[in-house]
Amino acid sequence: MTILMTGDSITDCSRDRSDLRSLGEGYAALVAADLAHERVINTGIGGNRVVDLQARWEEDVLAHAPTVLSVMIGINDTWRRYDSDDPTSAQAYEAGYRALLTRTTAAGVARIILIEPFLLPVREEQWAWREDLDPKIQVVRRLAAEFGTEYLATDGPLTQTAARTAPDFLAHDGVHLTPVGHRLLADLWLDNYRR
């Protein structure tokens, strides 16, 4: 049994990319600790977008023949529009994500978990990012239904907790999770996995 978790910096979380046993310091490591009897691999890379996953999918995902694949990608597809004037349209995001799922199902991966991207605005200007991110969240929902995968909602649950605490209690910049945020994400993931 191999669980492979991939995506961007939220999954990467300072892992040693030269060591396949390195799980980083975030939710992937917490999941692995709770599922000590399973083999967990983390191939997240900070800054990645869907197009980056497409370029490394064979080597970083399919080559490991995972029994369970967990994917969290999308916040950088939004963020780069605002910090680098390098947008990814919802249509391009959907086409790239669909291509990944098509390759994955063709490879016979038994269980796929799609984790929606999230945003917890800590600066006023981040509220404008919702215009770009919300359609991408809808894309992930639509693809989960289309491919019959599992879908893990994070944007709502994290926002709900942030309303009782503070956004930066969970994600210091609205995106990168604190240890408390990673624990919450790991608990959401594990609850879904064990159903």
C-alpha cells in the first residue's frame, strides 16, 4: 500500500527532495505518522502550478504506482496572477488538471483524493483573489464528479475555523499553513481517508 501526496508548497513543506523518505513538516508528515503501517510518499514542490505537475507527473507520481493518490494544486495558479502578472485561466487549469486525471486513471490508480485549494485572506487585497480562486475550486469539484474521485473540501472548513480564531492563526500569509493549520488539514484528510 502506497499513499502518494503531491502538489505545491503546502504539501512540500520543507521536505528534502533528494530523499524519498522525507515527508516535510506539514500535513503529509502528520498523515504518515497517523498511518504508520502505510508507506507515504510526498512529491509536493513549492511554487508548482498544474502545468508543473503535468511536466513531472510520470516521474513523481505514476512511476511510484500509488494505491492512493492525493493531489492539492491550484493556489499558485491564482497567486501568480497577482504577484507576477502571470495568470492561469480557469479553463487552462481545468484542461491541465483533466489531463493529469486522465493519465492517472489510465494507469490504474485505485483511489484518488482531490483536495480543493483554499485561501484565508490576511491582507485586504487578498479578498480580490477570490475572483480567480473560486472558479478553480469549482473546477476541482466538477472534475471529482466527472472522474468519480474523492473530494476533500478545505476552503470552507479552514475558513470556519479561522472565523473563530484568526486567519493568520492557521496560515500566516493566508496560504502557507501554521503547525495548527497543518494539523487541521491532516485531520480533515484522515477523516476522509478512513470513511
